[in-house]
Amino acid sequence: MRLLVVEDDVQNRRFLEKTLTESGYEVSLAPTAAAAERVFRSAVNLSAVILDLGLPDEDGLSLITRLKQQGLRAPVLILSARRSVDDRVRGLETGGDDYLVKPFAAPELLARLRNLIRRNSPPVDNVTVLQVLDLRLDLLRREATRGDEKLQLTTHEFSLLEFLCRNAGRIVSRSMILDQVWGMRIEPDTNVVDVHIYRLRGKVETRGSEPLIRTIRGVGYVLRDK
């Protein structure tokens, strides 16, 4: 499995390369955002991106946004010394799939990386398409459509919609969503779920279409299946 590691600090970059290589990964290194883009354009079948936010030529958050726009589908593990809740939430909402605060231990890095890659792998139940009413999710292509309209979803929005589709007709709580979609990597009292549901509604429930996502006050959410 090939990884793209974006880290400007020489010592940290060497540590990450050694740790990941010894764990069986193929590693491509980039010290800047510009170098990361060049590697991304030439890389084939990236399994994950490990990204430091404090890059010398650009903030890592804007790099995530641009790589996603260019077609990045691999999960992104953010590494940062920024440790406040707001910083972590901002990183996850921008498109990061997990957030690891520096300094960190190698076993935790490897465990989180394995979890991200596993969550992003094709489903083991051989189900590659989910269909709920006129909503369709292609799990292999990571594409969602409603009727004839293709939905432009972020990584977390797609994962959230997938979880709702797999539980269509059943109420799911915020804690269930945090556990399955975010892996409980942020505090359970955050409003990140509500924010993503709001944004997801804006994309799934366009003008003139039937509402699909219902809020069950004080409990959670349910995706209508009939």
C-alpha cells in the first residue's frame, strides 16, 4: 500500500518514513504543498495521505481542499501541533478523516492509519451499491446520485450518507454517527454531526425534491425509506 507523507520537518519526515516503511508501506515523501501536488498527480492507487498542517508554502487545510477537488479519494490523516477542539473540528470539516496531535506515539499512528484504510476499503459484504428511494450510492466509485443529479459530497458527507443508507428507516443517534463515521476522534458534545447533517440536506434535498433526512428531536436522525 502506497502512502503520501507531507511533512516539512526533516526529523519528523525521516521518523515517519522509517516507521511506515518498516510496517510494510510504500512511502512517497513531500516537504511542501507544491511537492505534494506533484507527487499526487503522478501517484497511482494511494491508500492514504499523512499531512502536517504547518507547511512552509501553504496551510495544510487549503492543500486538502485542493487535492479533494483534483480527485483525491484516499483518506487523510492530519498531523498537527494545533490541539484545540476548534482546530480539530476545522481539520475534520475541511476534509481530513482523522486528526492526530503532535507529539504522538508510533503505535497510535499505525493503529489510526490501519483504521482509516480499512474504513475506506471496498465493503466486505459484496454490496457495492446502496439504493434508497431515488438516492443511489456507488460505494466503489464513492459517487452519490439522487434521481439524475450527481451529488458533490465531501469524504465525511459521503460516509455519513452511506451510514444513513445502511440504516434506512432506523433512528441513529449522534453518538452512533460519531462512532461509525468519525471513529469517536472528537468530543461527543461537539456539533460536528449537526453541521454535516445540515450541509448534507442542502445537497441531497434540493428544491422540489422530497425530504429524506428527518431529525428526531433529542434522539438523532433517520433516513426515510418509503
